Amino acid sequence: MRAGPILAGDLRALARAATAIENRAPGAETLLRELFPHTGRALVIGITGPPGAGKSTLVDHLIRLLRDEGRRVGVICVDPSSPWTGGAILGDRIRMQRHHDDPGVFIRSMAARGCLGGLARATTDMTVLLDAAGFDTILIETVGVGQDEVEIAKLAGVTVVLLVPGLGDGVQALKAGIMEIADVFVLNKADLPGADRLEREVKAVLGLATRPPEVDAAWTPPVVRTVASEGRGVAEALAAIRAYPGGRKAGNWAALLREMLRERLLERFADTDFQKAGEEVAARRRDPYSLVDEWIDTHTI
């Protein structure tokens, strides 16, 4: 794999590189090292929220608006996957079919493969690839598993949280990190009953949220109403996204580096028989603390 064709906009080379990166193929990391100096220009937008909130529909309309402006758009759709096989339906490509033959749009569906936080392991690397390939805007749609989807704030330059009326207690949906990571709230399906109440609840608790270091603490997230299925309010949502003064800062990279280090350490233990070790600990033949210390000592450089 060579960086030249990707930097020149060769879509076939881009697709092959994306597959290599997702599969952790030999040479993928070398390619990413070559591409990284050519990154930093794309606006990376994270789209998260509960299942059924309309994330894919919103992304579909955002693509349309951006293409009308002549922007090149990269889309990473992280779909839920089986915890046993790692397989996924990858249905987002179906929902965005009208863009499939547009050379200015590159859509990549990825299986979460058991990763927490709603992101696939290779999502960070995929944003590097698309950024270097010259895409102006990168949209990342996460799995939609609920309150655990806070990892997107480390990766995206701006994080959009979709909410819809009628999914139970709105304030409950905003707990455990979701409230804190939002740079923009999109209240989708705003034509449904309960939209006014949900917006009031969001605004009522905004002042109580403590925002993490990955986001701009001085920013008050706006609440934008949309009916994405009809395209209503999507232009206003895009304007609110662009108004956010943040971007991927040192805090984002600090958090991402911690995750990369954790991944690398786990990769070093790929041959460890955790099942056998678990049996020994369960039978009280070994204690977990000594085992972990032994593993660390064995794999320390």
C-alpha cells in the first residue's frame, strides 16, 4: 500500500486501504504514519444517540446539504455486531443508497465487534485515512447503544447527540455521560407529542452538567429541532454544528493516545490463555493480582 494514490484521490486505493486498516493488515500502520502529516483539515462530526432516533436519516440529509455546497464527504457508520462472531448487518449503506454512485461521497460501514463506547477499534485510523484523502467533512455515526456512547467525544471535533420524544424519561436518557459530551443537541421527530417537554428538560439540566476535558467547557450546547425524515431543520442543525468553536484539540488526542496504548498492551497479550487463568483464579489456586503482575513483568520492554 502506498500513500500517493490515496492523497491523489484514488477511490479504489482508498477502499483497499480502508479494508486493510479495519483488518489490521501488515503495512496498514506504516501507511497511516505516512498519511498522518497530511491530516488536520477535515471537520469530524460525531453523531450519536439511542436506537431509532434517526441518526442515519439525519446523516443522509447532511450529506445532501454538504454535497450541494461542493464538499467531499466521508462517512463512517459503526453498526452493532454479534459479540460471538463479530458479524454485523451493516445496514447504513442501505439507508444511504442514493449517494452510492457519487464520487464525492465515501461511505464505510464497520462492525463495532464488541468495542465499548459505540465505536469500532479502527474508527480513529479510518478518520486519519479519510482526512488525508481530502474529504472536507467526516461524519461518524455510532452504534446507538445508549448511555455508554461517550467515546465519540474523544474522536470527533464536534459531537451531536440526537434525542427523540417518547423514549421514556428524557432526563434519564441524558445521564451517565451523554449530557456531558454533547456539543449540539438535535431533537429529532420534533413533530411528535412530548417535544416541548423534552426540550425543556434538556435546557433545565444543561447548567448542571460538568463537561469533560475533551470538549469546550465555555460552550452552551444549542438544542435544534428537526424532522429529519422530511429534511426539516437539518440546515439549522448543520449551522449549529459549524458554530461550535472547538475541534480536535490536545485533550482529544490525549484521550485517544490512552486508548491506543491500552489497545497495544492488549495486543501483546494476544497469546495469553485468559480462560485457563480464569479457571485457576475461580478455583482459588492463584490470585488475580499476582497473575496480572506476572503478565506485566513478562511483557515489559
